[in-house]
Amino acid sequence: MSPSAAELGSVIQLPALPTAPSMVRAFGAAALRAWQIGTEALDTTLLVLSELATNAVKETGPAIRPEGLLPHEPLEVVRVRIRILRSSAVVEVWDASTVAPSVNPGALEADSEVGRGLFLVGELAEQWGYYYPAVGGKVVWAQIATIPTTALAQRDARPKPRI
Ligand SMILES: Nc1ncnc2c1ncn2[C@@H]1O[C@H](COP(=O)(O)OP(=O)(O)OP(=O)(O)O)[C@@H](O)[C@H]1O
Ligand SMILES: [Mg+2]
């Protein structure tokens, strides 16, 4: 896949089940690897994506772990979009709830036992936020710095030093 395109993107929809975050991670890893954003940015983006997907499932998935789920059983879904811009990755996670996410006030304390996922997202991402799309529900998004795709292309084009 050419990294020279100004913007590249990928979308997936999954049932809001406890298995969703790891599947989102696998999907994200495949997409981000194809776009060659660099290992550190890839790991950070996957971590942020996992936190957002886990929150979306927690908020809209079944309260009790479903046993013997039938294939026709209705379930909420979560949707994920990953985009690569020139020097950042943007992850967006949609869920059906209109409840706004908010960092737990106690999350900053070192020995905090309250949720820290969004606090971590705030530390790792350049920006994060949420918006309400016309279809309902909400999208929680985060933007993570990457090596600019143009710089990556130049780096890869440079002759490798001989050791
Ligand atoms: N997608 C979401 N929809 C509605 N509320 C959310 C969503 N994401 C987060 N929240 C709210 O924001 C709070 C903080 O989220 P955060 O991820 O920081 O902590 P947590 O999920 O409770 O715990 P942890 O991530 O450490 O397991 C949540 O407890 C929840 O109330
Ligand atoms: Mg969380």
C-alpha cells in the first residue's frame, strides 16, 4: 500500500462483546502495519484503540457475559475507523450510547484504583474527544503522532548503513 496518499483509512464493525477489543486490536495491527507508521506509534495507537474499544463495549455490551449466544441474537455493535493522516493516526470508536466519556477525577493519583483508561489516552494522544454523529450514539476519537508518511518514505529510500 502506498504511504504517499494524503489519507488512508479502514473501518470495522463488531458485536459489543468482551471479545471485541482483542479483535479490534488485531484489525488495527493489520491496518497500521500495512501503512508502515513505525513500531512505537503502532504500539501507542493500538493501546489507545484498545482502551476506547473496551470502554465502548463496557458501555453498550450485555451486562452479563453471554452464554450460548445464538447467531441471530440481537446485539449492540461497536464500529471503528482508523485513518492515517500525514503525521498522525486517528482512531474513532462509535457506540450506541449518548453518554459522554469523562476522565475519572481520581485517575491522576498514583495509587488510584479508579479507571485510568482515558487518563492514559490523554497522556498518549495528541488530542482526544468525542462527537455526536447524526445517526445517533457517539464517536470517541484520539489522534496519535506518527512519523510523517513523507519522512517514512524518505527514510526507507535512504541507503542502509553497512555495519
Ligand atoms: N464510550 C463510553 N461511553 C460512555 N461512557 C464512557 C465511555 N468511555 C468511558 N466512559 C466513562 O468514562 C469513565 C472513565 O473511563 P476510563 O476508561 O478512564 O475508566 P474505566 O473504563 O472505568 O476503567 P479502566 O479503563 O481503567 O478499566 C468510565 O468509567 C465511564 O463512566
Ligand atoms: Mg476504560
